[in-house]
Amino acid sequence: MAAALIDLRVENDVARVTLNRPEVRNAFNEALIAQLTAWAEQAAAERRLRAAVLQGAGPVFCAGADLEWMSRMVGYSQEENIRDATAAASMFEALDALPFPLVARVHGAALGGGAGLAAVCDIVVAADDAIFGFTEVKLGILPAVISPFVVAKIGAAAARELFLTGRRFAAEHARHIGLVHTVVATSVLDDAIERVLADLAGSSPAAMAEAKALIAQVAGQRPRDVRTLTAETIARQRVSRDGQEGMSAFLKKQKPPWRS
């Protein structure tokens, strides 16, 4: 049986998913990718969680690709590279498709695929001394697998500069371009995460799942082209259990059932 490379703890319907390879700065290899994919697919199917926090053990969030893994890539054939990259793409897609909020707790560094992890998270809280970078071009490769999620998050203009230079950048710049939402001192990073979770606890789990799905469907679309979709979506949610109970509780100045 493969060693557990992620540590999973669930409390109060919130999962704490910790990349647990601190000896290699939580870098990716095939096993970590497979385990993170399996967790995301299982969590999505069960739909028991209100939210999840993705974090890294040790001094770094995620340093990208493992050196040993990269050394094997050098000898891969085209077909082997396609299989390898497809597995990584499947992991990012599974994380992106989670029906509940995924919150990133970023400290130390998020480089390459680690920065890609930040891009697929719904809410990203970073320590003010964290470093980010899409550094692949420095190695003669490129951030292809993560590019759909990164470009959706930061836009083509920022991606052009950062993908082509491969430069590392500070948490505040990551916030400026939309990769990160909140930057705080390392000493209060966990407090900031708890505030985010408290905000999420006040939201309907069903409505959050629908909101995530809606964002993916309307992004980049013209309003008139998604008019039917948006009208049908809000109508469906209004007559749903959470919609009925939430609006009723608001009108009665009561707490909705998911906050009781």
C-alpha cells in the first residue's frame, strides 16, 4: 500500500487537506497527484462537506514538481508524457469541480503546480511573506496543464508576463492580479482562515454548490446568451428547500437551518 501523502482531517463538516511531503517541500509526484485526485472525487460524490482547506505541511505550501519525478520525465516518451500530464490535469479538474468551497492556506512558497493549486481554489489566503511563481519556462517547459485555471483566475495580460518571464512574485502582487484574495501576517494566517470558514458557515451549502457551477457556465459568456440559463437557475433555487427556508428565515428575522 502506498504511503499516505496527504493528511485528511474532518471537523464540523470542514475538511483539512494537508499535503504531507515536507521533506521535499510538498512537491508533486505521481502518488501525491493520485491521492489528491482520489480525495477530490470521493468528496464530490459524498457531498457531506461544507468547505475544505488545502494546506501544506512544513515551511512551504507546494514547490511544484518533485525533482525525482522530473528526472524520470526526462526519459519519458511522448505517449508517457501525455499519460503523466493527463493525470495531473485530472487532479486539477477534480479540485476545480468540487461542489463546496476550497480554501487555500498558502505559506512559504507556491511555485509551478503549487501556484496552480492556488488558482483552482475558490478562496486563497496567503502569508505576507509567501512567494509565488509560474517558473516552468526557466526549466525549458511551460505551465500548460494549469494554464486554463490560471488564465481564468488572473487573466491573459498577467499570464503573459508571468508565464514568459517565469519570475517569482510576492503575495501582495498575487493579490493584485487576483490569484490571492487576502494577504495577512504569518502569525495570523490561521485566524484569517477561520474567519473565511465562519463566513462560509453562514451560506447555504446547496446555494454555494449552485453558485460554483453557475460561475463556470457564465464565465466569458454574453449576458443575453445565458439569459435562459440564469433565469432557470435562480427559479430552481428559489423553489428549492434551501431557497424556501432561507428566504422565509430572512423575512422572519430568524437564522436559516444551516446556521442553527
